[in-house]
Amino acid sequence: MAISAKPSSSTTNVDLKNGVISREIFVDRGVYQDELERIFATSWLFVGHESQVPKPGDYFVSCMGEESVILCRDRQSQLHIFLNSCMHRGMKVCRYDEGNTPVFTCPYHGWSYATDGKLVGVPYFKDAYHEELDKSKWGLVEVAQLENYKGSIWATWDESAPSFFDYIGGFKLYLDLLLDTWDGQEGGTEVFGGVEKWVIPCNWKFPSENFIGDRYHNISHRSVDMVGIGPSGQGRRDMTERNGSRSLDICFPDLGHGTLGFLRSKDAPIAQAYQDSPVISEYFRWCEEERRRRRGEHTRLLGGPGTVFPNMSYLPRQPRSIAVWHPRGSNSTEAWRWYLVDKDAPQEVKDFLRHYYIRYSGPGGLTEQDDMENWNYAQTASSGVIARRRPYNYEMGMGRGDPDFQDNGLKLPGLVSDTTKARAAEQNQRAFYSRWSALMEP
Ligand code: FES
Ligand SMILES: [Fe+2]
């Protein structure tokens, strides 16, 4: 086994040939610091949603890696993302979560920046600086690239990074299941006001690799499954729509993204969920018919949980949401969760979904607590000197993926494993660490 017990820049922590990964990558502080440089300063990261900043002057304070950033819309309605740090002595120029402003005025000495990042106000500019300070050189630091993809806002600090579309590659098809409306139109989602934020005492990779496709951990959610908190009154989610479908694990080892999918048969009937509310049932039935009309064969594909490398995870169906696992040290993660809904959905549908989302997700929800218990205790139990000597096992379903998958003429991009019979696989996790290792252990 090529796994080393002790971390060092010259050793390999990820051994995918043998399906083992050293615990060091979850607990070692040196590895964590390297991740901030090699992963978070170079990758495309999810920052927010355009519906959070609809008007000129609107801003939303987010994070990229450990660093605070401001997503804002300038007076010309252009979107920008700035490092939330004053160019004079580094003070946060914006200490609120969101709002609307003509300028960001630093609370320390009062430098102020316009919403396009330019330094526009310097106290005592005449007297103390003798008008010699070149303001044009001291604007806020802006991201190297920004992309607004169907309302989801992404950015990278790396000028030489590939475009966002090259970064997501063939994964676009699956990400679209989150960002398109349920009736099959391109884009058209909005987020409910407010983002849930909480801290989990675990490494950021635990949630990222869980959401990329951990079908195996169903035992953890046994109690919520039994209670049946789903919108249809069955299980945890809207499971009725998946009955009789093929289960697929889909990943892109070169890119590090992955998701679970469900493929319904050609003649699958339109699902009859949400029986407890005729308005909701009728709406979703209508959406499904519309989607079939617009998308044809692709309507058979239902999305499941997924992760866009490195730390953006999502659920495309109820509770439709985006989570970002902000790194906060080798043993701490700040989780943020945005909830999405179709902008044009009737208010009754939005209210129904908001209640269900809250019931399901976040620190007060019934399901997410189960996961957090696992990650929390796994972190502590992996950190001791004896525990650190043993790698984790990622051998499940090795070598089984199909890079040319198709079902009745429907071709799906990525490496696809049919897990209908097998119940679970770990190819998606291996894809995540394949990308991790390409950046960290080239
Ligand atoms: S730190 Fe912002 S004005 Fe001095
Ligand atoms: Fe879970």
C-alpha cells in the first residue's frame, strides 16, 4: 500500500489504484493550507444567485475559500465580486450580510469604494495625501473571472483558469437539472430570502464527498425515512417519482464533479405525488407535462444529490437547494445553504416548498442533522496518532463505470455506473479525489 502514515509534500495520500486514501488529508493542517492555495485560489467557486442582487447597488456578502467577498451590482447593472478587504489596512469594507448601497465606506479610516470597485473617497486627500495618492491603483481587488450561469454566480481568482464552461464540461447536463425550471425552461429559478449558515466540526471534504453520491449511508437516515417527511408523505424526499427507475452514479474523474441520477423507463407514468394538496399536485403534474413537451427523451432523467468540485453541493429536486462547504481549518466547515424555487411558481407552491425545505435541511431540519453527526464524530475519531496511521477505504465498485452509457437511445455523458442492483458505488468519491490529487499531488 503506497499510503504514508506521515504527511509530507513528497508522499502520496491518495492511492486510487488500491482504493485507499490517507486520513492525513482530513486532519493535517499543512495539507489544509495547501488546499487553500492549490484548490480554493484556482477553482471556480459558487458565490451566490443573481436573484439576491436584482437592483443596482444591491450586494450580498459571500465567501471564497476562507475569504470574505462582496457580490454586487454596480450602477450600470454589471455584476462584480470583490475581496471584502480595504486596500488601506485591510478592514472589511462591508460588515453586513446583504443590502443596497451607493458606496462601501470602510469603517476604519473612511476610504470609500463605488459599487464598481473604484476608490472614490479618501479622507484628507488634499491635506494629508497632498493629492498625490493615485486612487486609480487602489480599487478593491476583483476576481479574475466571473460567470452568471442561469442565475448561479461563479468566480475564480485565477486568470489562467479555464472558462466556467470548460470547468464544468459534460457535467452541465446534470447541473441544469438544478438550474432549469420544473416545466423545462432554461434558467428561471430564484432563491428564498436568507441563507442558512452554520458550523460543522469536520473537514470540508466530508460533506463534499457525501453529496457527490453517497447512496451507501441510507442507514443514517433510517428514522426520517420511517417518519416519512417527504412532500408525498413517503420517505425523506419525493421518492414516488423514482419508483421503478434505474439508479445511476455519474462522475467526471478529470473534473472532480459527480451526481446521482435516476432514469425512468420510456413509458413511466407521470408521478402522482403531493396528494395532501390538490393545488401542489396539479402544479407539479402540469410542470411534468410541460417538461416532457420541451425536453422529450431527457425528461426521463431525474437528478439526485451532486457536487461541483470542490465545495458546491446541491439537491436538484425537493428540497431543491445549493450548499457550499466553506473551509474553516482542517477540522471545521462553515455550511451555507441557499433554497431555490421556480420564480414563476404560484405563491402556494412556494410556501409549501419553503416549509418542506426547512423541515428537511439545515441545522434545524430532520435530515441534515444525521449527516452532521457522522462527519463530526468521524473527524474526531480520525485525528488521533493511532487513527491517523490507517487509511480510509474507497474500494466499492472499482472499475465498473461505463464511459459510453446509453439507455434506449438516451446517451449520458460521464462515467456511469448502474447501481440499481449493486445499491451503491464509490466511483464518484474516487473521481472527486482524482481531481483533488491532480491539484495537490501532481
Ligand atoms: S483600513 Fe480602510 S480606510 Fe484604513
Ligand atoms: Fe445524508
